[in-house]
Amino acid sequence: MKYVAALVAMITASSAAAMGTEHRPAAEIGTTTCATHISRGEADNHNNIAIWMAGYLSAYDLLTHNNFKVIKTSDPDTALVWIAQWCRDNPKRRLNDAAANYVLTLWRK
């Protein structure tokens, strides 16, 4: 059941992201390099990345078997600020890496 919910979340995020200025499946957003993300401008990318990040955090919670729920400790806007800074510091890495490091940061709090 958890896998079905994660799939539904990804499909929903993908459809919502397609309504933005750039038509890319949500899964592809994570493969974007940080340098590309920053160069596109955070304001232009905000909705697509926020939707993707909400899906990432939700999927993490659904697919991990522990009591720590990241979605309860953060929101997409806060995550975007953190990711933007992480990407400025790590321009050769990808948004997937930024999101994974964000989750690790929340774990350490």
C-alpha cells in the first residue's frame, strides 16, 4: 500500500509540475544539477521544485520504516531555501543530492 501511495504522489507531482513553465516529469527534476537550478533562477523554478520537494519528503516518509517523519519537521518553502544555499555551495551536485542532504540535516536536529 505504501508503494501505491508513493506512486500516486509521484504521478500527482509530475502532473502538477507539467503545469509550470517547464514541462518535465517530476522524477527528472532531481537529476538537474545545482548549477542549472541556480542559473534558471529560483523564482522561475519555485513551483516545480516545491512540488517535487513535497513529493520527495512524502515519499521518504512513506518508504522508510521508522518513527521520524520529515514532512512533520519541515515544509517545502523552508526546504527550498536550504536547498538553494546547498546548491550554491555544491554546484556540480544534483537536486537529488541536495534533497537527501536536507533529510540528513533534519535527522540530526
